[in-house]
Amino acid sequence: MSIITLTTDFGLKDHFVGALKGKILSEFREATIVDISHHIDLFNTPEASYIVEAAYRNFPKGTVHLIGVDAELTNESRHIAMQWNDHYFICSDNGILSILTQKIVPQKIVAINIHSRFGDDATEMDVFTKVAIHLAKGGLLNVIGREITEIKSIHQLQPTISGNKDKTILRGYVVYIDHFGNCVTNITKKLFKEVGLGRDYEITFNTKTIKRINRNYSDFKLNNPFSLKDYEGEKLALFNEAGFLEIALYRSNPSTVGSARSLLGLKYRDVVCITFTTPENLKENI
């Protein structure tokens, strides 16, 4: 089975997504095409990066991931294809893949160089489609590109660490807001553990504070006469299934009662800080 996934900022109102699938099926009818998302905010590479990182791991090895976000070929952004963790990724070299390469070194990266084989009216998706089909059929990267060793990184919105000897501040940003209005940050569970070292902490944003990270959305301490119903609308933090810190409201509904986005005032690029504190009896050893 040859799987090609699609992640774009094309939306679903226009013909673009259907046309892209048609291009693939016209040349490779046996392909299995899976939509990851077509509602990435326009040209929003950090959001595309998060979505791809969160989704790819659910697919079998050998899957080809075509990413059509900010995909125009320019002097600053070449087209690339990357083999990483036995998956293939095709996109513009605009930083989208940097969230992956921070974790595992790529097996191979190439700068795609087959553009001259297309007519003057060819689009970026014509090139990406041809590469995706080639890889899905078992083709080699070296056939469609020149091997390179480095790609661009997203330097904006990277988590930072600061503080003195007995207090450390982990500063991250909201990089995605999901269908429920939950606000996902770029603070990973791995980074939280590495910096926190089991210390007490509090999470702050927009003058609001959370002092506990839930194991799941309904992880509240219940004491009579309270039930989970009493916690509906309560703000919470948890690490989502992709391993990123998320700020949410319990059983929120953006269409009726509101969400973390609307009721807590969080939006894309907003700062979320975790401040770790060291108990007094340990400070003297720091």
C-alpha cells in the first residue's frame, strides 16, 4: 500500500485540493491519499510544522507526506524532499521540517532539481506531485534531487529558558489553536521534564495562573458534593497526545459557552511561561 498524505493551506471552498488529488490519481491510481489538514492558516509555517509532527507518527513507515504551505519556489526557499524516521516529506525549505530534525537526524535530504522537466505553466504542486508519486512507488531521492545536509529552521517562537540559580523560567508560545479552541504551545513534555527536574511550578499567561498539569481533561480531584459537572469551564493544562503543553477549558464548546481562546484571551503567538521553584531546603546545594 502506497500512502500519500496532504497538508495544505488551500481550504476546501476552492478546487485546489480536489485538483491535487486528481493529479496524483491520474499518474498513480493505486495510491491511497489521506488528508491531514487543509485548514492551516495561510502561510503559517509553525502551525504546519506542528500539525505534521503531530500526525505523521500514526502512519506506517514509507508514507509520503506532501506539504503545500508557503510552497512557492523562490531564491530564498528551494523545494526539498527529506527521508526522516523512514518517512518521506516534500515541501518548501521554509522551516516547516525543522521541528522534526530537532529530534532525529534526517536519513537523507535533497534539493529537488527536476523543475526544468515541466512546462512554463507548471505549478509547485505539479512538481510536488511528481516527487510524491516517485517516492510512493519506491523511487530513490537522488533521482529527483541533489543531496544537501542542512535545511532552514524556524527561529521565531522557539522556547527559551532563563532564570537564576534557584528559579528557572521556561517560556513558550501558542503555535496552534484546535477545533475546540484549545491552545497548543511549543513546550514539549520532554523539555518540561529536562528543565523542571521534578520541581514545583506554576504556569502563567495573560495574568492567569495554573498550578497543576492534568493527566487528561477530566483529571480533577472530586470531593463530595462536587462532580465533574461542577468543573465544566474550568481552565486546565495538560500534555496532549503529541506531547505538547496545551491550555484548555474542561468540556468547552466554542460555539456556545466559549473556549480557552475566547474566554482566556489566548491567541496565536501569545507567551506561556512555566516558572519552576526550588524548595528552601535544597537551595543551599545549588
